[in-house]
Amino acid sequence: MGSKKSATAHSVAIAGFHTLLKRIAQCQDPREKERLRQQMDETYGGLDGYQKESLKGRDRHNAGETGKWLVQQVGPIWKAEQEASGKRRIRLLDVGSLSGTAYHKYKWIDPVNIDLSPQSERVIKSDFFDWPLPQNEAACFDCVALSLVINFEGNLFRRGNMLLHAHKHLTKAGFLFLVLPLACVENSRYLDHARLRAILHACGWNVVEQNDSAKLTRWLCQRRQDQAQAGWDGTSFKKEEIRKGPSFNNFCIRVGQQGREEKT
């Protein structure tokens, strides 16, 4: 009973934080935005408090580590390439890595863990958009992992921009590993599996594997070779209802020229 109450309190805290975060992202009044930020700090302990709550939730669900699924999909390919070419360890940029433990046990993977509010010394404090871009192919990553990251961003265009920005850090045949709460595609009035697949394709990705667990939707994507340089193919995605009803959430990803022109 106590565990159930704890889980409910955790869910309420996370939902409340996301609601407040969305209001901050949409607010145009500087004074009101600052008031909302103060409310976030007082009610939820700010970003650091949110991260601690997220870490608790992940602990209850096998630490929230989705790295095992990724390794199962591409591990054999990566290891074979490594052995055949004598290549360096596989380089992986794990964005939004709270604890930095998702890939640490795989000795053939060289993970770089970043987060806005690290909860471990394994993790470097950095915004994804501020992380230095590679200067040559050798410095590129083989994979960028955006695990439970995009749903945390309140700006709908920046969500789409994350999918595009990942290209800048990857090798020519690099992978994107995207993880979202299952409710983002199962219970959203603006997004489902088909629309997310279309968004990923427009943003320069081929979906290699896709899998849903009880709480998560996982997408392994590889750069489209016809779009590897451009990334976005020009297709826009607006905030359009594809489901109607009061029970659906408002999760949405936008892609378009307006978003491309915004500061990322």
C-alpha cells in the first residue's frame, strides 16, 4: 500500500512539474514567467528537484535504464565492426543521463553523459544544444541517445529541433535512440506512432527498430543517407489534432521553418 501511495505521489509531482514547465515555455510576460519559475522552485525544488523525482521513478522501473534494449539491437553490429576494423570503442552521447549508468557496464562503449542537472559525478552538466560540435569525422559519435528528454522540453519546436540537432554530432551512418513515455503516442491528441514515424523520416531518420514496453516507446533510427547532410527534408508538422476527446494529453512535436529560425 505504501509503495502504491509513493508511486501516486511521484506521478502527481512529475505531472505538476511538466504542466508548470509548459506554462513557462508559453508565457510571453517576463514578470509572469519569473513568478512561475519561483513557483517551480518553491513547489518542486526546481530542475534539481524534478531530476531527483525522475531518478526515484526510474529506480522503481529497473532504474529506467533503456540501454540494454539499444545494445540488444545494435550491439552485434557494432562489436563486429569493431573487431573487423580495430576501430575505437563505440562513442555514444547520452543526453539527459541522470545517473550515467545506462552503458557503463559495456566496456566496448565509450559513453559521454550530459544533463542539465546531473545527479552523479559520471554526468557532465550541459544543455544538448550547447555541447561542442565535432570538428571532424573521428570526433563524431556513433549514437546519440535522447531517452526521456524530448518530453521534458516545453517548447514544441525545440523538441523537433532536438531530432535535427542530433545529426550534427553523428558519423555519416550514425544512430539516434529516442525514448518517450508511451502515453506520448498512445494517449496524445496530437501524436501517434504513425505521425512520430513521419516526423522522424522528415527529420532525416530511417526507423530501424521500434518497440513499446508497458510504459515506454523506444525508437532506434539511423541517418537517411539521402538526407544525411540536410537533415530536414522541408516537411512541416503543425499542432494538429489526430484524436479528439477530453481524456487525451497534449504532447506534441512541431517541425517547421519557424522552429528552424528560433535560437537552439
